[in-house]
Amino acid sequence: MSRILIIRFSALGDVAMTVPVIYSLAKAFPAHEITVLSRESFKPLFDKLPSNVRFIGADLSTKHHGFGGLNVLFKELNTEKYDYIADLHSVLRSRYLCLRFKLEGAATTTIRKGRNEKRQLTKKNNKVFASLKSGFTRYYDVFERLGFRFDLKFNSIFEKEQVNLSEIKTLTGVKTDEKWLGIAPFAKHKGKVYPLELQEKVIEHFANDERVKVFVFGGGEYEKNIINDWANKYPSLVSMVGKLNMSQELVLMSQLDVMYSMDSANMHLASLVNTKVVSLWGATHPYAGFMGWNQSTDNAVQVDLSCRPCSVYGQKPCFRKDYACLYQIAPEQIIQQIENILF
């Protein structure tokens, strides 16, 4: 039996993308003990994984903050004497922990993020427009370099388990003949967010369709206020902001007929429960490798512009100043793509 430590602290979408790979590893090597080190808030992503996977939450804000905190974290982890360290993050924190474990005799390796390839894909002039390795493949490559080869086989964190809806049905109601649509209209960066005045047209269409029940996902006061305004205009809309924890959100997402999401964490969460996602891409592009697990690019809504993608994460200001990559997407295009799946 060997002990494997896997490190990925953030962000939520990137941590979610580790799940299909870690699940596949655990199934292929059931005698190995696998430990996932991440932020405590991400624990629900791993609760349903095979029994040889356990989770350790790092407190990077207080107890494990800074250089001294990393030393505390290392001492806590090192009581297990890990044989292999898989750094799926490659940031200062994870590289430091890898170094400490390497000095203890563990085999270590770090993800190769393909930064140069991504620069070539996103540069303004002489762009190299080519599909890059997916994040899932980059994660898998880390384990392969450690000597672990296995097939990537994953369907849902719930597998064949009967999903327990009792905790959420007071909020969602009981599903009958209507279709359940999830809408996640926000993302961290402006270059990923469909303009709100256009977004509302999509929401209005489905809120007025008696065949569809619409659940809107978001977080924080800014998003909550916008979603509440929409809910006041369209009473059939169900706001889920602040009403569910992550485990409950995953349960609800597993019951959706389709999730409509920006290139954001919600795309990846829905993918982990085998729900089809209509994803919208503006400044970013699926070619950078962040499409959700088992999601089809046929359901990726985007426009062809020579400047796309201008960013891997959507954080760069639009050099054209007009965000044409978003404004040139017609609401009707999104509506049609969603209805192709719903009906």
C-alpha cells in the first residue's frame, strides 16, 4: 500500500476539475490511500468519492497562513509519511510543500500548465489558434509521471446512488412534468459575463415558459441584488442565492435537465453530476482546456472573432473596448441552444 498526497488549493472550478481524475485514480488503485489537500470549503466535492480517498482542509487564512503556517501544515501532514506528492497547483505554497516532502524521500511532481502555449493562444497578434490539452489531461499527466497509469472513467459523483432530495424539496418543490433549468449568469471576471441586459432576455423567455422551472444560482450581495430584481419581475423564477450549501447545490444540479452557465465554476459543478451544460464563452475559449467534464463543444455558445481568446481567465480588459465577443451573441442563439436540449 502507498500513500498519495494530492495538492490543489484553488480556485473552485479548478479544484472541481480534479474530481474525475482523482476518482479514476482511486478506482484503478483501490489499495492506495489517497489524500486530497485543499481549502476546507471544497470538501463536499470529494465526499462521494471512493472510500480510499480522504480530504484534509487547509486553513490558509489563519492557522496555515504564511511561511510559518506552511511549516505547521507540513508537520501535520508529515505524520502520514506519504510516498507520492502530486502538486496539481504549482504555486508557491504547493511547491514549498513539495520541496519539504522531497527532502523526506517522497516522490514528487508538479503540473505543467502550458503557460507558453496559452500565451500563444491568447496574444493579440499572430495568435496560434489551436486546441490545447484539457485541464483533466494535465492533471492526469502528473500521476503518469509518478508512475500511475489508468483510464479516465467518471460519470457522476453520485454514481448509481439514489440522490436524496428531502433537504431541498421545500425550496425546489417536487419535480413533475416541467423541465428544470439552472441558470448561472455570473463569473469572476467581466470578460466571461454575458451583459446583464441581454442576459435578462434569456431569463425572461424561460421564466415565461410554463413548461420550464428556472433556478438561478449566484453568490454575494451584488449578484443577490440583481437576481432578486429579476425574481421580482418574473415571479416564477427561483433564486437559490444563499439558500443551499455546496452539497445541496450539487444535489439540485443533478436534477436539472440543463444548466446554462458562463465559463465558471458552476459549469464544472454541473458537469460533476452529469448534467448537460450550455456554456457561454466570451473573452475565453474552450481551446484553453477548461471545458467541463464530458461536455460537448456543440453546446458552447460563442462567436468567431480573430481576437478570441484574449485571455485564459477573462480578467484582461477588452482591447477593442466593446466586448464584441459577448455583445455579438444574440439571446435567441442561447435560447435555441437550451431548447435543443430541453425539448
